[in-house]
Amino acid sequence: MTSALHAGFQVAVTTLVYPVLLRDGSDWSRRHGAHSRSIVPLVVLTYGAVLVSMVWVFAAGAVPAGAWVAGGAFALTLLVTAVGAAPLHGRLARGFDPGVARRLLLVDRGRCALAVTAAVAAAVTLVRV
């Protein structure tokens, strides 16, 4: 369930939020600041929910293969966020740079693919259990 929440959140960010946010640098400081203030609580809630559910699944004992795939994809999502998206957002907070914006879009597509992979793996696991 939380993997589906995360995938839905990430697909919305990738397909709706970032293309609008990163299309140009007009009124950049205000738009980026508003984005950051509004998205951080959602990220904390979403990533926190997935993390808690993954810990619960792995602490429960015998872990199906699909749960390992989902957990690994989520762990990679956290890594890509920490070493890719967060630093790029930090650079954009200092001012709009089209090159940095393009890199952020690419990094974000990777996070989206990982989130969808985790959700599919979790769903397959639930169907098989």
C-alpha cells in the first residue's frame, strides 16, 4: 500500500510538478521557495510511511523475493534523492540554472522509475502471498 502511495506521489511530481516548476526561471526564487515549503512535508510523510512499512515487513520474518526488490528499489530511491535530487535543489535554491534543472529532471525520472518498480514488486508479492 505505501509503495503505491509513493509511486503515485512520484509519478505526480515527475509528470506534473517538475515540468511546470522547471520550465523557466521567471519569478524563480518565489516559485522554488513555495515548492520547497509545500513538498517537504509530503516527502517526509510519504518516505516515512514507506520506510516504516519496509521495516515492519523485514522485521516480520520470512521475506518474499518481491519484498526484497521493493525494499531495494526504495533504498535506491532514497540514495538517488540524497546524492542527486537534494544537492541539485540546493543549487537551484541559489538561482535558476537551465543545466541544473535538466539534470534534476533526469534524476527525478530515475526516482520515478524506482518508485514504480517498488510498487509493482510489492503488488506482485501481495498477489503471490
